[in-house]
Amino acid sequence: QVQLVESGGGLVQAGGSLRLSCAASGRTFERHAMGWFRQAPGKDRDFVGAISWSGESTWYADSVKDRFTVSRDNAKNTVYLQMNNLKPEDTAVYYCAVDKGVWSHWGQGTQVTVSS
């Protein structure tokens, strides 16, 4: 069964860093771009960043550009989200997903809380 599992969330002070991981099972990973999204309480799920299958192309929301970096290790079927200079407004549940024309196979999410 196709599955994405996020990990690496936690509580961090403003200005700190976290690295999230998204491990994919089966053939979920093959030849697909991968994306990260987040959802704060009471708000819609928003795009954070994405990476192409080869890793050569990345895309970011303006709110995280120059602070967050998406990378992937295809040999490990894992995508990463390095988050630096975290701000309280980055507090949310972070999800990864596979780009199959529409974003698919959402993981269960990992909570990131940034204290001021």
C-alpha cells in the first residue's frame, strides 16, 4: 500500500531550525515531484515547497523562500524540508504529498510549533 510518513517535527524557539523527513513506501516515489504543505489551526492547507524528481528544480512559497530548503534522496525514498530561522507563524502541521497531476497520497503530518 502506498504510504508517506512524515517525521521530525517538534517544539523550537523562534530563530531555530528543524529538519522534517518524508519517507515513501512502494512505488510512490518513482518519477514524481514531491511537495510539502502546512496547515495552521483554523486555516487552509498551504503550499510550502516542492522538488522535481531529479532534484534539479525546486519551488517555494514566498513566505518561506530563503529560509526553507527542500531536498530528496531517491535511493532512500525520502524527501526533506530543512527549516531555518523559524518564526511563530510557521507553526502548523506539515504534510508531504506526491505530484501525480494532483497532489496525492498525503501523509499523516508532523506538528511544528515555534515559540516566540
